[in-house]
Amino acid sequence: MIKAHLTEKSYMLANTDQPVFTFEVGKSMNKEMIKKYLKENMKVDVLKIKIITGRNKSVKFRGISGKKAIIKKAVVTLKVGQKIDELIVEKDKKKDKKANK
């Protein structure tokens, strides 16, 4: 399971000359599995992958204590000039959405 982790920082990193994308990945996935998935499904060449595993966070909801699930993220660096079009929002599209409101 791989899904995009979209934040302001991830948008900023994706729109650089050396594109970097952030994904939420399954707990059992390793770097090789992520690289293979991206090469087959998104047809991009991966240069580097960093994996970040978060910690459980204690939460209380209506007096009941529990823990939030752990999120495992992969920060993927692509070859220069390559992009994943589905994840990039151009500046013009952002301005158009604000103008329509």
C-alpha cells in the first residue's frame, strides 16, 4: 500500500529541480519494494529512499485512552527532470481555485 503524503513541505520539495516526493507506505514495505512499485506503476527512476517510522501517540477520546496508529513514510528522490504528474499541483491551478471562491 502506497499513498501520497501531501503537505506544504512535500509540495515545495516536489517542485524543485531534484524532485522529492513523500509517501505513506505499509508497515511491512522496505526500500526495495517501494522502488520496484514506483518503477512499475509510476514509471520513474528512483535515486534515493529514506524511510521514517513514527511513534505511537497516546490520545484520549471521551475519557477513553488509546493510541494512534504508527505511520511509516518514505521520502523518495527521483532523477533530475522526472516528476509524478498526479502529485504536482501547478501554481496557476491554485490561483484559479482561489479566484473562483
